[in-house]
Amino acid sequence: MDARENGTALGTGLVVAAAVLWGTVGPAQVLAGGTVGPAALGGWRLVVGGLVLGALTLRRPKGLRALVTGAVLRPLLVCTVSTGAYQAAFLSSVSRP
């Protein structure tokens, strides 16, 4: 993202949006109650977030093509698995009394 092209307001807005979404983990767990386990809740959060990021990426097809190259694919998969493990571990630890 180039600040000269997009302006600093866009970057600031994206950081604020990320902070707000990061803070939704507690309310999501409370609203889910006991019907959804911590690992399932973390998985759903990743699925929804992935779909949103995928939709945003479709606006720039060049960026999507860059993600499937060999040099980027392996680190992307490692990050995906790591984020999934983090979600499950974090939500499991928060749900313990």
C-alpha cells in the first residue's frame, strides 16, 4: 500500500478496523455461549476473516496471483496453520475458569 497513492487516512482506518476486530474475540466467545467450543469458534473466525480477505483480494487480481507463487505459498501455509493453532489455544485458555 502506497501512502502517496491511498492517503494516510485509509491506513489509519485500516489499523483502527483491525483493532476493533481484534477486540471482538471476547464478545464472540460470550455470545456463542457453551454451544460452540473454543476451537470451533476460532475456526469460524478464521473462515470468516479469510473470506473477507479473499473478497478484498479479488479487487486486485495481481496480488492474488503473487500469493500462489512457490516463494510465497509455503510461508503463507505456515502462517495459516500457526494462526489456527493460536486461535484454538487462546480461546481454550480464556474459556477456562
